[in-house]
Amino acid sequence: MTQFTDFGLAEPILRALAEEKYETPTPIQSQTIPTALAGRDVIGIAQTGTGKTAAFALPILHHLTTKRLRPEKKSCRVLVLSPTRELSGQISDSFRAYGRHIKPLAVALAIGGVPINRQVRSLAHGVEVLVATPGRLLDLVNQRAVTLNQVEVLVLDEADRMLDMGFIHDIKRVVAMLRKERQTLFFSATMPQEITKLADSMLNDPVRVAVTPQASTVDRIAQRVIHTEKSAKPALLIDVLKSETTDRVLVFTRTKHGADKVVKGLEKNGFLSAAIHGNKSQNQRERVLADFKSGKLRILIATDIAARGIDVDGVSHVINYDLPNVPESYVHRIGRTARAGADGIAISFCDQEEGVFLRDIERMIRITIPASGERQPHKPAVRNSGNRGQGGRPQQNGGGRNQGRGNGGGGGNGRPGQNGHRSHGGGNGGQNHGRPNHQAGHQNGHAQASRQDTSSGEPNDIGTVTFLQRSGEPRRNAGHRTR
Ligand code: AMP
């Protein structure tokens, strides 16, 4: 097996990696690092959580140590574009961590939502690495705070998200300012046609590296849906929080207003939570995220956009308070809980209007999400909700943990087979009984299906992927699902 020492990385980098306790490169790292060190352009198809940041940061840092140049004033040698402030912050933190023994190494962060002046100052003397969101970068360019014609390496991270978020024109404008002789490292979780086109226009004879389709993340998560009346959702959330053993809970709402309402509702019932969304200041968002990461805050309410790029390990539960109308968002949301290699639990509340979203999601992930704990309105409920033909089931506890219901692959009745599968949200790997339990036969079918389904934009080459925890080793090879 490859070791980090096999790549020929400079000693200060290896020292930092040892301190970070990184022992074995992840699949995306094993594939990307030698290629990037050789100076080639790379298209990496990988999700966040696979170690892709180090996959591009390490060869870049090596390049900076071996080709020592003083950056010119108001310029950067490496430009990393990322779609969100949070992700950008994490990337710059990673460069600082892996590059902590490289001196000098100036890493600047240019993100919106915070005053620009400090960023202007940080670029005045030139920097080795600039990590930026596209909008703020262009503002800085327009203010002549930075010029981009010295960029030796460009990284485009989460290209598909960039596209979703409407950054495509900004990216094209930025790329037009760069010199042609540069190295470009391009990462995306999915490769729909538009992304392929964008990559073609930016890359020079790239080497393509890919790890796993998104589907395998889904397979590791115990998913269930609770059919409910809209009006019963606040009480249902309380029930779930009371009945589940949770470590960190990420609750998704569709709107910012909805997120704030959930926070208030929880507060009334004695649950401390906080929301992050676009209306919050950068400082507030950072504070809330730090509290969530440290465990001070156990319940975080987020909208899809705000949650992008959140890198928090140990999320035991994702609760979809509202179902997303874009099926891919569902995958991104629930993927937050499996990222540290642990299996996670994803519970979705589905009201009648959302039934159509649920169908779209199930079609995309090719899994029928088991239903449990159907929830009637708060009044005496004799009404048959009739949802999905399962009306009239006895009302169950939404959580249902530890009720000894089967968790095996049998089921097939749409009932919550996976309840109680994990005694504690922090359960550490290796517990096979903790696997999500959609019907066993389903998984192969799923893999098969996702291979055929090119329209979903998922990569077809199925590799393996290792999801990681921040300070540990690669913990689980999700590629075990299909061979
Ligand atoms: P990323 O996909 O870049 O967001 O990385 C996910 C997590 O994995 C981060 O918390 C990294 O610190 C961690 N990580 C990255 N590479 C390794 C490695 N080779 N060994 C252990 N942890 C790693």
C-alpha cells in the first residue's frame, strides 16, 4: 500500500502529516498526488469527505517548497476557488495545517460576508495561496487589490456546486485572467455534461481520477421517513429528539425563516439549538459552527446553501424537517452524517405536499425509504392519512430507537427495520448490525442502476472511497458494497 513517504513529498510536509496523524493516503490522494506532482492537470471526481483537500493541497505545497519564488505584490501563486465561505475557510485552514513547517507561506482567504479591507491588506504583499469564493475574488480584482496573471496553479473545488449556485460566469471571467501555462486541478462530486464542458475549456490534457459514486454514501446511512401532517412537524421533531440517542443533529429546513422557527420551537421545549443561513453574519455562522464542532451545541438547523461545505465529523443524525425539492440535495444532506466513516441516521419528515419530492428522491437513490411512526395532527387523530397506502397504522413513536425491531435486510414491508440499530450515535465503525438496512437485494440493483443512469451526472467509473475522520485513519472502505 502507498504511504505518504512514497510520493517524494518535501520533509516539512511529511512532518506536518505525521503530526496530523495521517498515515495512509486515501484513494483520491493516492491517485491525485503523483499525477499532480508530475505537473499534469487533474479532473478529480470525489465528494467532500474523501480527503480531496489534501489531494490537491499536498502537491501544491510541494511545488511551493521546491520552486521558491517571492510572490509579487498584490498577486498569488496558487488560486483555489470554492463555492462557499465555509468550504473556503476549511481549505485555507488545511493549507495552513499541512504547510505549517513551510516558511514563509502566506495563505489568504477571500470570502464574502465579511469586510473586504482586511482581505485587501492581506494581499498587499502578495501571497503564496489565495482561497476565494468567486464573487469576492472578482470584487478584489475590480478594486485592483489582486491581479491573477501570476497564478501557477488553479484549483476549482466542488465545480458542480459552483454551477448550481450560478457561479459559472464568474469562473469563466476568472479563468480568462489567468495565464495559459498553469496547472489546473479540477474537482467535482458529479460530472454532468455542463461540468464536462467547463472542464474541457479549462484543462490541458487532464488525467481523470475518480472515487465512488455518491450512492455508496447513501447506502451506509440508516434512512427512514415519517409521514406527517405539516402542522405536526414541530412536535414530531421534539419527539424524535427525545427518543433518539443523539450526538450531533443537523436539521434541514427549506427556508431561512423555517430554520429560525425551528430554533424558537425547540427553545420553548428546552432544547438549545442555533441556525445557520444566509441571513446570519459570517461571524455568527462561524461561532455557531465552532460550537457545533466542539460539541457545545448539539443541534444545528441549516438550509441547504448554508450547509454546503460544512465539515463536521460525528453528526449522528440528519433530520430533514422539510424534504428538499431537489433530490440531489437529499443526498448531500444525509451525506453529512456518514462523513466520518460512521454510519449515520437520516430521518425525513414528509407531509402530503412533499410526497412528490419523496418519490423523486427514492427514484434517484433507488431505494424505497422505510416509513415509520406516521404522525397525525396534534388533535385526536382518527383520520386515516392515507399516505402511500399505509393509512391507519397505529401511531408509533417517531424515534423508535431500541425497540428491538428487526434490523436485518428482510423487511420489505416499508417498516422501519433500522430502528434501534445503534445504541449510541457515536458508535464507532465496524458494527455491521449498524448498517442501514434497505432490503439486501436492493443494493446491487442500486449500484447497477446508478451505473446505467448517466443522466444523474454521477461518475460511472466505480472506484472505492474511504471516508475519514479529522484526526484518525481512513476508517471504512465504502467500496465494499459491490464488487
Ligand atoms: P476532505 O474530503 O478534504 O474534506 O477531508 C475529510 C477529512 O479527512 C478531513 O477532516 C481531513 O482532515 C481528513 N483526512 C484527509 N486525508 C486523510 C488521511 N490520509 N488520513 C486521515 N485523515 C485524513
